[in-house]
Amino acid sequence: MYLNSYYTISFPFIANIDKVVANVDIPGFQKLSIAQVGDVGRETTNYQMNIDQTTGLEDRKLSISTSINAHLGYEAVREIEYNVKDNPNRLSIDFIPQRTRNANRIELFYNGRESELVPASQSASGQTVFVCSEYIRQVTFGLSQEFGVARQVVGNYAHFWTWKGGSDDSSTVTGNLLTAAFLDAQDPMFFNEPSKPVVVYSHDLIAKRL
């Protein structure tokens, strides 16, 4: 499938928005700080994903690598390590040297996964609706401004996916991706909002079957 995405942004639970915006370590404020959406401000992004028809599982190596390259506008991913059988909760992304500014390597740790399928007969829209979510801790390794010292940034966020199908055009599925970014416990602002998201990004999705 090919996906198109369009985005909006909101600050729902914190009063001092200027202080939030100035905090570059919050996921989404720098490229690749949210691996799945490498540039949240990009107006339109086309990338590819695949769902295995036998297992029903997403090919994350494909979807994340094509999404990152599409958001950056060039080939940047060298290798992705992910094995659903060995450890479905960890994914490693290695980048081509000197191709990216903010990351040389990214480690993703998944937890809190949930999903639900609502049949068309029970859906208010009359369409089949699939919703799923997962919480992610992302550790980004890159270069710092100090020579010989590596930069490490920890980001916490959650993805909430909604897909709707069952329309006349069976080759097209529409969806939405909400990404809620949280403050890390080591962030100086953490006690301003320790539990709720400080930024929420919304991407509208259109998936077309190849």
C-alpha cells in the first residue's frame, strides 16, 4: 500500500506553550525524533507499507524505512533490525553515515499495545473500523556539539491509529494517526506535566492498494 499523510498540531494539557515550543527534546520538534513520522511538519508524504495476508502483521522494516526516507526526502536508512519472533518490542534503525543531522542510530522500545476491530454492522459510520495503539520509548544517538562526545536523547510518545474501510472503493482505506508526545522523567519541565501529553500531532492517512 502507498500512504499519503497530512498533519495538524495541538497543545492540549499545558499552559506555558512558549516554554514547550522552546524545548527541542520533545518528540516531533526535530527531524527523526519520532521515527515513524520523521518530519511531522511535512505537508504531504508518500510511503509504502505491507501487511502480511497470512499473519496479519505489518512489515515494520519496510514501512518505517520507506516512511523515514520519504519524510527526509532522500535515502537515509542503512539497516533496520527487527524480529517479531525474537523480540517484538524492540526495533533498531541504523542510518547511512553522515546522511542525517539528528540521528546516527535509533532504538525503539514498544509497550502497551492494544487493538480492536469494530465490524461495519456495529459502527456508527457503517464502515469497518480498526483501531490500535502503542506506547514507544525512543532513544536517539547522534553527534553533539562537543567533539568526540555522542548525543543521546530519550523521547516518549504514543501512536493511536484508526483505519476505516468497507466503502465502495475497496482499494482505498482512510485513516488517522494521532501521536501524543510526553515529557521524559529527566526533562526539567517534567513536573509541569508528568502524565499527560504536552503535544499532539494528527496525520490524516489515505492508503491505496498496489
